[in-house]
Amino acid sequence: MKKEKQENDVSEVLAQKKLANRQENKRLFVLFISLVLDLLSFTLILPLLPSLLDYYGEHDKGGLYKVIKDSVTGFREFVGAPDTHRWNSVLFGGVIGSLFSFLQFLASPIVGATSDVYGRKPVLLLSLAGVAGSYALWAVSHNFTLFVLARIIGGLSKGNVSLATAIVADILPQEKRGKGMALIGIAFSIGFVFGPLIGAGFSIWARHQDGAFYVVPALFALSLAVIDILFVFIFFEETLPVEKRAQSIANGWQEKAHLINPVSLFKFSSATNMSQKENQSMQRIGVIYFLYLFFYSGLEFTLTFLTHNRLHYDSMQQGKMFFFIGAVMTLVQGGYVRKIKSGTEVRTATMGMTLLIPAFIIMAFAYTASVMYTGLFLFAFASATVVPCLTTLISQFGRTDQKGVIMGVFRSLGALARALGPIITSTIYWSLGEKVCYIFGAVCLLCPLLMLRMVMTTTKKNV
């Protein structure tokens, strides 16, 4: 009888584990599909930006368009970039991209803190509704000011990615979070592979259209956003129970200035009641994340300049290049990052960041496609490993009712890096040349790499 009871107990435990695993996988699947839908609609605009800027340059030459154009012209002249239509469009697009990232820097911590109080689902739906509203405004943006306003609304509403990382932290225990963060990375890779392809199709179609060609792609993006909202509303289950939420906005936000003040963000000041050791660890990981993305995003932005000047790539060849990067990232995240064991995230991130240094050096001296693609392969490996592993590391800190604000602050630091990196790197690229730019970036990566190695050394001592 005793043996039979033990067997029944074991069977019951196994059944509960299987049920828990099924629930985890279901929630992760819903989150994954939602992110893919969101990122497809978000990235399809990228190949359309040159055509959009041409359209507004022809139909709305005054106002805000003229202000930004004059600023871009001044920057181009300052750094010595050539006065060509292609580079003017790239730099103009870079300004819009930096604006979007800066808005995410402002919004992500607030979105995360709010979700700690009111739950993930309502805040996620509100974010998705704001994104859908930005696409609706884009569809009727007959002037450049409305288009920029649409991008502002989209940037402020784009809190679903930081929410996704908080949701993974809610769903999965620490030893499984690497798998969840890798799944977010795979969604990004799919979005950034196929979204621009969809946008490229619309771009080719737009060449044969007269008038407001942007209406159709904007409505397509709006359709994906509406489907995403309905999908989340029907299938997404709240992951932060009421009893585990922050008691009030005041407790979750502490002081509102902490969520927009860069110094406070780097200190993770909005995460309260934490030990000094925990806070110092978070600060160190946050600085590493910022420095890495600062150099990474800046050199990623200049890839368009480099491949066009060196290898004479046109837009289609550059599209194939980014497709290659996305495909490698998807394979690495799906086949390698998802399987890394808990506790090895620092080692994997260190390996990825280490490989990025020779990647940039190879690119600095690449004059053939084969050499360039060797560097791009290493670049893609780093892209697939570093951010998911650092995100997994930061997710281990804080109570359940603080995950939203911590992941929001972390995401905000990355957005700030992406807002500043392209500006600084473009200045170096055009002022000092591509070789100096890429070698300089490779050398500067030693700083976050050495900091990460120190984290690995500390971790081993504490084991």
C-alpha cells in the first residue's frame, strides 16, 4: 500500500509538471505570435522610407520637413558626407529612427511600472492600441507633420517589447528564462527578415503609383495591428496576479523623474527595497548593455554606407544582406540560444561580444563579398546572443511586482543607446573614414567586454 501511494504521488507530481509546462508553452506561443505580428507591421515601413521622404519632399516642402531637412543638411556638411540623394535619404531616415528610439527611451520604464500595478494584459492592449492608432494616422498623413506625429505616437506606444520580457519573467522560473528570451529574439529575427521584404514589395509597387501610395501599406500595417489586438484580447492570459502586483502607482514609480532621468535610469533608482549588492549588479549589467548597443547600433547603421561605397550594393543587394543576417540570427537563437543552460548566460554573451570585435575588423578591410559576409556571419552571431543573454541576466533581479519597471528601465537604456549610437558613429564614419570608424568601434567594444568578463569572474567566485 505504501509503495502504491508513493507511485501515485509521483504520478501526480509528474502530471502537475506536464500541465505547468503546457501552460507555459501556451503563454509563450501567444506572446511569440503577438510579437511577430507587431514586428512585421513595424518593419515593413523601413524600405518605404526613401519613397516616403521623396513624396513629402515633393508635396510638403515647408514646415517641419524643411526644418529637419536643413538640420540634416547642416549635419551632412559638418561631417563631410557627400551631397547625394541616397545619403540624404539615409541620414533623414536616421533622424526619424533616432527620434523613435528616444521616445521608447522615455516610454519603456513608465509602461513597465504601470504594468506592475495594473497587470500586463491591460497595459499590453493599451500599447497595441496606440501602435494601431499610429498606423491609422499614417494612412491619412497627407503632410510630413502628420507622418512625424504618427511616428511619435508609435514610439511612445511601443512598450510591448519591454512588457514581453517582463511577461517571460512572470511565466518562467530563472532556469528557463533563457529559452523565453531567445523566443523573443526569434520573433525579432522573423520580423526583421520578412517585414522589410513585405515593405520592399510595397516599395516596388509604389513606383508605378501616383499620389498617396503610402495609404495601402499603412492600412496593411493597421490590419496586422488590429489582428494583434484581437489575438491578445482573446488568447493572452494575465501573467501577474492581483495579489502579486505593486500596491499603487506611487510605489511602482517612486518618483516620476526616476523614469526619465538618464542618471536615475542607470542607477535603477525606481527599483526599491533592493540590497546594495543587487543594485550594483543591475547597474553594471545596465552599463554593459548600453555601451554594447551604443557601438553595435551605430556601426549597424553605417553598414548601408559601407556596402554601397565599397561593394556598390544597391537596395536589393542590401536587402539580401540583411536577410542573411536575420536568417543566421533565427538559426542561432532557435538552435543554440534556446538550449543554453541557466547560469551560462554571461559566458555566452561574452563569447558573442568577443566575436563582434573581429567582425568589425573584418568589415573594416572587406573589399569583396566573401570577406564581408564572413564579418556579417560573426556580426549576426553576436546579434543573436548578447542581448537575449543580458536580458535573461537582468530578469533575475527584483520582486515579482518590480519586474515590469526593471525590464522597462533596461529596455529604455537600450533605446537611448540606439538613439545616440547612429549619430556619433555617422560623424566618425564621414569625418575620419570607414576603416577608422570600424576599428574604433571594435576597440571601444573592449570596454563592455572587459566589464562582462569581470561579471563572469565575480559569478564564478560566488558559485
